[in-house]
Amino acid sequence: MARICKRKGLSLLSTLEPRPPMIRYEKETPGEMIYIDIKKLGRIEGIGHRIAGGRTGQSNGRGKRWEYLHLAIFDHSRLACSEIFPAEKRKSSIQFLLNALRFFRSRGIEVYRVMTGNGTSLKSYRQRKALRMLGIKHKRTRPYTPRTNIGRLGRNKGPMPPSM
């Protein structure tokens, strides 16, 4: 019996219980928080091996040029704003912060809190100082936690939903 259950993937008691539903947090009032992050994108230059033919020396040009997508997501409605910068430096991250705040303000959204990742440009002293001067609270995600905006039952600090 144990071998049959193991083969079906039912050898642990935890697999028999249904997984608790994911709870996505959402701030109550508009403008309460925006999330800012940076994604590194490789720039493709030239044509691929399917068009050019041979695959010799195909990796010689890889990683020569990078672009950085700066992204800001408004927590209440998931309205997003993004820009591509040539570098992941604090100057470009501060410039994007100001552009994002201008973007949200033009749509009638006043931002009170900014959550950022833990990249060096996003946690720099000048970034914190700019946020402090604007009167915006800075919050950082916990390191090595890819599910910041999704919590499991019992792990998040919000109210527990009614049990099924």
C-alpha cells in the first residue's frame, strides 16, 4: 500500500490536505504604495543563427550590451509606468522615481509610500534622501523573498479569511 501511495504522490499527509488559498494584499486607499523594481535585459544585436547560418562564435557577442527596465506599479489599481535606462545607477533610479511620481500625480494619485527591491541603486543613500525630502516613506522587500506581494495563510499578518 505504501509503494502504491508513493507512486501516486500521496506518501505525505501534507499532500492529502488542500493547499491554502493565496492571499494577495492590496492597500485600502489609493496612493498608499507603489512598488519600484529594476529588470536587467540583454540587448540583442545582429541576426540569429537561423538566418545567418552557422553557429560558430555565437556566444562571442553575448552580454556586451544591457538595458535596464525600471518599473513602478501602483498597488491599488495595478497601474504601471516603465522606462528603459542604459545603466542601473542611482542617478537613473532617482530620475525614474521622480518620473514615476510625476506620472502618477498627473493621473490624480498622490503617493505616500514606496516599496523597492534590494538593488544597490534602489537602497542608496541618495534615493532614501530623495524620498525623505518628498515626504514619502520608504519600505524595502525582505531579501530572498520572491513572494512579497503574495502571502500564505498563517504567514501573512493580515486577517485570516473564513475557513472552508
